[in-house]
Amino acid sequence: MKSMINIELERAFRSTSFWIAILIGIIITALQFIQQVIPAAMNPIYWMKSNTLQVPANAFRDSIIMGDGWYYQLYIRLVPILVTIPYAITYYTDYKKGIVRNYYSRTNKKNYIVAKFLAVFVTGGTVAVLPLVINLLATSAVLPSFAIINGEMTCNGNGMWSYILYSHPYIYYVMYFILQFICAGLLASISLVISRYVNNVFIVLLFPSVLCEFINAIAQWFPTKILKDLAPWRLFRIDQLAVNYWQSYIIFILVILFLDITIYMWRGVKDDVL
């Protein structure tokens, strides 16, 4: 099992597609840093509105995660496709190219299935979170970290973990990065679930993105706030432009885990290699 996991992780992190996905994310966050953070760092007082309680430009408010502009919105919309680019299609291509026969002749099916899941999960989570971490660190290096004033951020007192955000902002960011890593990794694994049921690599690549946009479109008709919060554009927003609920994340995680275990893992172990 351990050797199979090492092989899959090495394949994943050495792949060109992984670094392309990382580069796309870094380009978006770098543009925000250049166009919004650097000007604010050059003259923090300029960004204050007169006769208000606003504080000068600071790392918490002006990073891409909490900053105004279309950069974060673009990033969130691209997350479902970015997480699948690195490695999510390889389960499909391994079967099509017959690579799985070589693996199955040397190791148990279960080892390959689990190793593939872990590689897809880790690369998907890394691609979704790493550019945001770099942006936050870079912003913190050039802007001060002031205490957050209520009304300065989109996350209000009803937001999930808001009491942590207003008392220990960096802990809030770390906790949300971990949560986003898990959700993004599981989102990438949806491609594994459908890989044996389709006959086109582009369907495998784009299915999570199409599914997310579909849920975004219909979530407004869901009967409760918790179900409405299942819309990916809300789940992946750390700034909580719309209030997030912890129950929504639990549902999201459990549903995808159920699909991964029952359809991808169980079916993958039971099926014969054609």
C-alpha cells in the first residue's frame, strides 16, 4: 500500500498538468496582489474614506480572500476545473491505456484504488489552497495586521467561525484553508466516480465543474438555508459573502465520501479489468 501511494503521489506532483493548475491559480492571485495590494502598501491612508471608522489598508482586509474585486470571484468559479486538471483524469486514462493491468499484476486492486484516490485528493486540495496561502503571506509581508473592525469585512457576526475571525484572524484563515483543502480534494474525486461510466476524457475533466454550476443555479430554490449553502460558490468563499453553515460542509463531505466509497472504491475493487 505504502509503495503504491508513493508512486501515485510522485506521478501526480511531477505531472505538468499539476504545475499548470498551480500556475493558473498563482497568476490570478498575483494580479490581485499587483493591482490592489501593492498600491495600498505604497499609501495605506489613501484607501481610508473620510469620516468613517475604517482602518488603513491591512493584510486581513486587502488580501484576495477578503479584498474587493472580481479576482476572488473568478478564482472560486475556476476551482472546480482547477482541482481536476492535475490528476483526476488519470484513473480514466490508466484504464484506457491498459496501465492498470501492470499495477494489478504487482499489487492488490485495493492498493491502487486507495492510492489513486489519495493522489487526486491531495493534488486537488493543494491546487485550490496553495495560491490563496501565497497571496495571504505576500499581503501580510507588505501590509500591517490590524485588529478587524465589524463592518470592515463581508463576514458578519452570524458567519461561521466569525468569533474566531474577529479575535484570531490567522487561526480563522488556517481553519478555513484546511476545510477548503478537504472540500476541494473531495470535489476532484467526483471525476473518479464517473470515470468508469463515460467514454470521453473531457467529460471526466469537466463534470465536477458542470455539476457545480448546476448546483449554483438550482440552490436558490432549496427549502432551507443550510441546503442553499451547498452551492459551491458559497462553500468555497472564505470571506462568507453569504453566510456559511457548518452543517452544509458536513453534508457536502459525507455525500461525496459516500459516492467515493460505494461507487468508486467498492465498484473499482469488484470490477474486472477489461
